[in-house]
Amino acid sequence: LHVTDMSWKRISHPSQVVNVGETVKVQIIKINPDTQRISLGMKQLMSDPWDGVEAKYPLGARYTGRITNITDYGAFVELEDGVEGLIHVSEMSWTKKNVHPGKIVSTSQEVDVMVLDVDADKRRISLGLKQCMDNPWDAFLVDHPVGSELEGEVRGITEFGMFVGIGPDLDGMVHINDIDWNRQGEEAIEDYNKGDTVKVKVLEVDVEKERISLGIKQLGDDPMAGGDVRKGSTLTVTVTEVASGGIEVELPEGLKAFIRRSDLSRDRSEQRPERFAVGDTIDAKVTNFDRNSRRVTLSIKALEIEEEKEAVAQYGSADSGASLGDILGAALKGDEEEGKQ
């Protein structure tokens, strides 16, 4: 009488079921004349607890069971004599992802579980432990809806952002592009270290994917929103760097832009970056502005062309016989007289 045929439930030693000298009723399972062995069974005289198991344990139902065995991949729970289900390690905790099951539950412990899947043919029941606990992402969203602000500790910094602790077991991600409005993320993230306390704004909570997106720059208004930076506008900017291919300038909002050599002047002889110095203030026209990428394209040349067109429209035309020099001279004279007034 093998131990596996004594009872439908898990038996670790025959003494749990029978005693020496005891009279028991058994069924002959197999006779092997070659080995002169007779295999007997006791559980075969009892009804199989797996019969009709799908009806007894519907999906989504909750039960209380006892932990009978713990492995690297999960823990077995006895729902009734002879019927055990497995809590896979991935269904044990909402937040503890890489922890051995033995650190979450212990043998003989009673636990509440939810039925996730039943396969009567394979005699398998999949159970969930975390499904009987509050989902921390749901709870977080209730306490901290999108747009709310809170403080947390920087728990890790990566090349794509930083993780901020926003609870005992929850982390949120501040993407590298959500740190500063004006500076590149690679530069802005250097201001932070692991262990720093930072204030953040909740941008998105994805309960299904268990992700919380946070932002630091969103704590303040976008300096570009409703500002003077728009295509066609004229800005006064400050030169911050002179290079062979053009000049780098800083906008009033703190953004940086690069004016290419070909856009430094309409006159090719004046398209020399070296005629500018760091600290110079110059006027330039916005020829393109992408708010999403926060890229501004400026051109002094475009501004000169625009001013010339305005002068022609105001002081002369191609049919008047006046030269361009006459027109510009008249424009300058008009500006001087207006200044005297």
C-alpha cells in the first residue's frame, strides 16, 4: 500500500493514516506476476474529491486554505482533503516581485486565496493570494489622483529617469524629459542623487501595468505656454557661445537655440559668427517652433528680409524709381524724426 494511494490528500508519512496492527480495507489495484507484487489502494474506495471540482471552485471565488508546501515557484494550498491549488510566485504579492515565496508565507499558515483557473483533467487549480488584498495602485490613485503633488525619496537613477519612492512598497518614475522645462534631461538629472527628497506631481497611474508616472517640471507652468515664442515673432536673445557653424543664443524663457551661419545675415560677407561676442544681445525672427520637442529655429537673415519688405511697402515700390538705398534711407530718417518727437 503505497503512501500516494492511502489518501487523496497529501501524505508525508504512512503513520499519518495507518498504524501497525490495524485492520484496513483496501482495493487491489495491480498484480505483477513477474515481480510477485500486489499494489493496493485505500483512497480508491473513497470518492475522488476532484470530481465536479470546477463547480465547487468557480473562477473568482474566494476561499481559506492551508499552506502545505513551499517551492521556488510558489506555494501549495489545501482547499479540502485531496484538493490542492498552487499560488504561483507572481500571484503572491502586488509589490514583492523577486522574493522567495517562503518570505511571504509559511507552511501550515492559513491564507485567503482567489480561484484564478481550474483544469480538472490535469487536476490543477491556480490560486491568487494578492487578489485578496487591496491593490496598492488602486489605493494610490484614490489617495493621489492625477494632478496631485507629493514628496518622495529618490530610490534609483537610470539613463531614462529616476525612481521615486511614494509609499512603503511603491515607486513612481520621473522620466528624464519631465525634470526640467528648459534643460536637456541628461543635464537636469545631474542635479539629483539617490536619497534626495523631491517634490513631484502625479501625471498618470496605470493600474493594469502597475506604473506611476511622475513629473517635476510640471510643478511649475510651462514658460513657453502663452509666451512670445511663436513662429513669425521677433525675439531679443543673448549670445552664449560662438562656433564655426553659427552662434548659440539664450531666449528670455531660458531656452537655448542655435542660429546657423547662413542665417546670421542676408549679406554673405556678414555671415561670420566671429563678428558676434558672448553676451551680445541681438534680434532674430522665429522661423520654426516645435513646442513638443521645445526646439526653436531663429534667423537674423529672415528678420532683415522682413524689415526690408516693410520699408519697401511704406516708403517706396519697385515702380517708384527709388533705389533700395533711397528707400532704406527714408525709412531710417523717418525713424529718427519719430524718435525726436
